[in-house]
Amino acid sequence: MTLSNNEATNRLIYSGKRITIEIDGRSGFCFGVRHAINKAEEQLQKGENLVSLGDIVHNQKEIERLETQGMKTLSYADFETLKNKKVLFRAHGEPPESYEKAKDNGLQVIDGTCPVVLKLQERVRNAWEAMKKVNGQVIIFGKKGHAEVTGLAGQTENQALIISSIDDLSAIDFNRPIELFSQTTSSIHAYQYLIDQIQKKAKAGFRNNDTICRQVSNREPRLRSFVKNFDVFIFVGGKKSSNAKFLYQVCKETNPNSYFILNAEELDFNWFTNKKKVGISGATSTPLWLMQEVAETIHQKLNKE
Ligand code: SF4
């Protein structure tokens, strides 16, 4: 077999006598998730005990890898009573109440909040201060209950109006000033549509902020063109990850021979009958090592046996 790394695209290619397998060099962790995992690993390598408030990443396999190094995952209910430990805040960020609770309980915070999210929290906080003075509204376009949205709403004393779809438009008071933000992982098209609708109705001033993270939004068009090159496409992702579900949908629409798996154990080798080119990609929460494991498994089975 040959494993080559195409430096121009950072793709990993496994070639052999039956099948060629290529990993999308632009898939895998986004910058923010990598940043949080690096913070966790720094502590674990020092032999420190570390608890992560909520899943550090929406990928069970990566969580298990970190747990074998000593990390524990904590629910929000258990966080209430945790004392005198090191606690990791993940890439999604936390509301001010979590920092206050940590301080009250003698916890040391290892802050893995993505720098992009931290900046967004600051902008939301400033907008809220400004809106309060003019009886205005801060609106967040995002998923209710999503950790990042909870962290953003916390910057507004939980007074921000959260809009998950165009159906929630009637909750907005168009006679008051409006400042709009988006969760970093929202769809650009849906956000633009919402902006257009608010623009048409707003009577007392409207400002919108482009806060969608391009680390995520750029993946869709790139993936759409990458997935076309293969006879079979394997998408590796956590079943709880909304980014994984969305990107897998993109794969399936473009290439019907696309399959969504958590790890190599879920491979079905019937998928590869009479196929020559296999592509592999993953979500922003999928580690590269997991995609490599999938590629290796296919390669060992089809090119070696
Ligand atoms: S998607 Fe963007 S904003 Fe969100 S964690 Fe990743 S890099 Fe940060």
C-alpha cells in the first residue's frame, strides 16, 4: 500500500490494488474545538484531575480517548455541588453564572471557550448595554438550549429573544430598536432570510451582525464538490452532533452512496462491492485519528485480504 499526503490540500490518500481511499484534508476539528482539547490535554499531561462541564466535543470516541487520560465529564446538575476542582469550560462558552458558580465553589476554571465565541459574547454584552438605554431588543438567531446560545443569552441577563426559525418572527416587537446576532454555526442562507424579513418590518432601527463562523459555513460548499469525486462516501461523526447531521445531509444529497458512521465498527463492506474510489470526511467535532482508523480498516480489509 501507499499512504501519501498531498501537501497542497492536506489530503491523506491510501492506495492499493483494489481500492483508493482519500480523507478530506479540510475535515476534522475546527480551530475552537482543537483549542479546547489542547487546553484539556495540557492539564491531563501534568497529571491534573480535570472535569469537563458537558461533553467537550460531540464525539463519543474522542471523549472516551480523553477519559482514558483522566478527564471526567460533568452534568450541569452535578456542577452545582462540585467543589475545589479544576473545571474545563468547552469551546461553546458559558454564561456569567457559570463563572460565578465556579468562584463560589472554589473551582479553578480552565477556559476552553473558543476565542471567536468569547469575542461574540463581548459584542452581545455591549449590544445589550446599548439596547437597555433605548428600550431595545437583542435577538439571537440560534437553537434554544444550545450551549453557545445559553452562553450568549447570559450576556444579556437572559433577556435576549432567541429566534430559532422564521416562525418565531411574531415574538419580535418591531416598534422597538433591534440588534441581531447569530449563533456561530447557523446557516448563512437562513440568517440572511431572517435579516431580510426583519429589515422589512423594523420601524425603530435595526442593526445586524454577521457572526456566523466561516470555519463551519465554508465546509458545506467544499464538501459538496469533494463528495462528487467518489464511488462511495463515508461520513464519520457523532450521532449527537448537529454539524455532523447537517454535513452528512450535504453528502447524501450530492452522492447517494454516502453513509454516516460513528466509527470503523459500523462499516458494512457490502457498500464497497465493485467500487474503486472511497472518500472520507467528518464534522467539526470528528478527530482525524478516527477518520484514519476508518480508512485503515477499509484498506486492510479490501487491499490486503
Ligand atoms: S465553529 Fe467556529 S466559533 Fe465555533 S468553536 Fe469552531 S472555530 Fe469556534
